[in-house]
Amino acid sequence: MSEHTEPTTQAPTVEADLPTIVELCKKRGIIFPSSEIYGGFRSQWDYGPLGTELKENVKRHWWRTMVQLREDVVGLDAAILMHPRVWEASGHLENFADPLVECVECHKRWRADHLMEDAGQTTLEGITCPGCSGELTDPKNFNLMFKTFSGPVEDEGNAVWMRPETAQAMFVDFLTIQRTNRLKVPFGIAQLGKSFRNEITPGNFVFRTREFEQMEMEFFVEPGSDEDWHQFWIDERLRWYTELGIRRENLRIREHDEDELSHYAKRTVDVEYYFPDSSLGWAELEGIANRTDFDLKAHEAVSGQDLRYYDQVADERYHPYVIEPAAGATRATLAFLYDAYRVEEAPDADGTLQSRTVLKLDPRLSPYKVAVLPLSKKDTLTPLAKEVYDLCKVRWMTEYDETQSIGRRYRRQDEIGTPFCVTVDFDSLEDRAVTIRDRDSMRQDRVAIDRLVGYLAERLPVC
Ligand code: GAP
């Protein structure tokens, strides 16, 4: 543990491990291997109906917190393929690389820094191929950006790169957005979307993939106020995870050591989550960096455009400093799944204790907010059950499910984190009331259909 790492006062309380989460995601079609009928494809993953809802809810809540509820942050949706000189200015063409060695026998490639770390050495001396003990070549830098060509001619003049982060568009568009929206420093620009990195060792399910989603915000501040704003955003971002249900003891703040800082950063702090899997442990969910005026000055130098902000009150121009909370939407989705996973003992209909798996997701993240479950498939119940479904579905993502026994349907809804199940039974035909079951307490309330929407609205937060 680095001397700058926050001491944890309580041991982490994560109950799931990677095989458990992967199994649950596969069984319920939440996340599964891409191109599975072809045997899957290189650590690429598809988000099924439930996974799509969950990930969208993570992103929606980030957008609500970072843009909708703030007067000083606006949104952006920029092109993924940007002018190639963007990556020259940002330093990605030169610096965004990992050192690789190749085995002369089996031709497998390895990260040189990882091999040295594993061997507890600062040089490659004496280290052989971990696969076949063959001799290794000298390290060569391997750029992590995906390169492609714009247009039909595949020559260097048409080379473009898939963005490896969403951040750069916020610097490139900084003045356009500031002027057209009449913004005054301090203000932020937020963007979420896909990023691509040709990771040498993707793995741990969706923790590290070559195609992933980021949620980034660049907050432009007056130089001198940057350190206070940096602390402000560290506290805010930590709060976002805990307010959405991640237990505090499973999160920590880690300060980057001097030699670990990126070329643009004055100070960087990571929000880490405790994944109890051996190859992860405490691992980064989000980096919060003080990027100084590095990026605006770098783009100014390469584009030749003056990117200074004009402060009307002081009648001066300057390059703002930038505080950047940079999170992964796909990685956060994984952390929310881990933290919500519980196995509990619960009484069944005749009072016998049974174990149940329940995803205690914050309802704002749950894929479905409501499940409408007619007690039986009998035609007599269907019209009323559909009426109840229609009432709910216009307000919340609602599932209608009439297959299997009611017990099994409750178990399925617990396992996918649905906060409320609404059961329509034969009495409902007489009293026009339904039974509402709460996922966490398993308490059941009988509620008139006329009051159903009000009852649920009181308990489901706006998202
Ligand atoms: N603009 C700064 C930046 O991109 P980063 O620490 O490289 O910083 C930010 O990335 C976040 O993006 C990480 O904290 C992580 O959550 C996510 N991320 C980065 N690479 C990833 C990958 N290969 N797979 C999944 N998520 C990734």
C-alpha cells in the first residue's frame, strides 16, 4: 500500500467473486461473450437486455449528477474519429504505449513492466518467457491506439485513430462551447461514450476490455483555484458511488506517487473498489486528475489557434487549469454488480428457511423497477394483469412475466434486482387490489389498483 493510500477503517465486505458474477450474468443474459456462436471474440462482451438497462442507468445517473443537477456543467457528444493531429497534441501518439517483449521461441508477447514487477526487479535481466522459458527480445513500445483509415485509400495520409479516451474533444471544443453557451470559468464539459484501447492483457470480465465506455468531465478553473477544486471533485465523486449504494468500506482513495503520474498531471487520485479476486484486489474505478493547462496549451501549439479564455471582469486572457474526473461506465457497472450481490436465508411460503440470491441494487440502477406477475396463466387473470402492466410500463421499466411458479418468479426478480413485484391474483378480480412485494424486506402490502402508481412513485426515486 502506498503511503498516500487512505487507511481503511473497516474491512471490505464484498460477498461476490468473479466466477459468481460471470455466472449470474450469463444465466440471466446480463452480459455474455460477444460473437458466442463463433466461440467468442477476444475479451469482447455483449450487454443483453438487463445489462443494457443497468449500464444505461449507471450512465443516466452520472449524467443527472454531473450535468442535469449542476448549473456549471454542460454536455457534449463528439465524434469518435477526430483529426489525427489531436493525438499528436495530446501526447497519445508518443506516450500512449506499453513496453512489450517477445519470446524468440514461442513468439508470445509480454508486458515488460509486468514481468519485472512479478520478479521484483527493476531490469529484465535473467527474466525468461513465463510460458516456455524461452529467451526474450529487448522491449519495444507498443501503441495502444487502434489505427484505421478514413476513406477507401489505405495510406498514411488517411490514417485515423479510434479515440482512446473521451477527454480530448472537451479540450478541442473548449472555446466553441464556452462562447456559444456564454459560460464563465469555472465550468465543466461532460461527455460519455465508447473509447478503444488495444490492451495487451484485457481480462477480468468487463474490468479491462479493448472497447469500453467512459464518463468524463473536464472542469476548467482559474489557475490558483485548481487544488481546492481538485479536492472538491474527489469528494463529490466518492459520494456519487456511496449514494448509489456502494458500501464505503469497499471504496478507497489512492494518491498517485510522483513516478506514476501521467505526463500531464500535477496530482492524480484514484477511486478504488475492492474486488476480492486475486488478480484485482483494490483496483481503479475512476481517476481524478489535475491536468493543469497542459492540454489547452498543447492543442494551441499544434493547431495554431489561441485557446485562452477571456475573463471580461479582469480584462485578461489565460489558459484555465483543468480538473478531470474520468470514470469507466462499464467498470462501474461491474462494481455495482459486485456490491449488490447477496446470498441470504429467507423463509419460503410455509416458513422454511431457504437461501435466496438477491441483487440489492439501488432502485435507480435496477434494470426493471417493477415486475407484474399474474398468479396463474389462466385467461381470467390476463386482462386485469395487462391493465396493471400498462399502468406501470408508461412510468417505469416493467416486466410482465406469467411463466413458472410464483416462487420461482420472485427468485428470478430478486436475482436481477427488481425492487417491486406486483402480483395479480383471483381476489384481485373481486377487490381490484394487488399484492406488492418489496425485494429487500420481502414485506407484502395489499394495495388498491387505483393507488398502485402512487404507492410505487413514493418508493421509487426519480432517475
Ligand atoms: N482521460 C483520462 C483517462 O482516460 P484513464 O485512467 O486511462 O484516464 C479513466 O481512464 C477510466 O476509464 C478508468 O478509471 C477506468 O474506469 C476506465 N478504463 C480505462 N481503460 C479501460 C479498459 N481498458 N477497460 C475498461 N475500462 C477502462
